[in-house]
Amino acid sequence: MTTLLVYVVVLVVVGGLLFMLVSLVFGRGEEMAPLPAGTTATVLPERDVRGVDVRELKFQQVVRGYKASEVDWALDRLAGEIDELRSRLEPEPEPEPAPVPATPHPDHEDENP
């Protein structure tokens, strides 16, 4: 029983040391350096958002995922751009013609006096 316990402790210690070594050598796996506090990598052009702009969006990661305010901002911008593009594509509704009052034809005279 003692031998099994020693094997487990040695295995945990060696695994922990390997994990720390790999973490130090390879880092946290981020492609970008951490951002300074109060800044964001989330950038969209002022107008004419294109597919490549959306594909290049980067959101700051926080403890529980992405920063919600950045995602909300990007979605609002994209929704506005989509609405604008759709309004350009849709034809403007033609105004309904004004109703013409019914008037008797001048050639037809009223036969009833």
C-alpha cells in the first residue's frame, strides 16, 4: 500500500513539474500580447463594414469568456450596418395615388330632372 502511495505522489509531482515547465516555455497560448488595462482590440471601421473586418474582430477575454460590452458594441454596429444595407436594397414604396372624386362625364346629362 505504501508503495502505491509513493508512486501516486511521485507521479503527481512529476506531472506538476512537467506542466510548469511547458507553461513557462510555451506561455499561455495567446497569439497577441496582453492588452493594457482600459484598452480594447475590438475595432470596426466607421462605415462600410466588410466580411474581412468581421473575421478580424478580436475580443478581450475575461474570466468567464469575452468582455460582454465589446461583443454588444460589435453586434450593435453590425446590426446597424445590415439595416442600412437592407434599406438601400429595398425599393422605396410608391405613394398611393390620391383618390379621384367621381364626377359625371360631361357628355352624359342627367336624364332625371
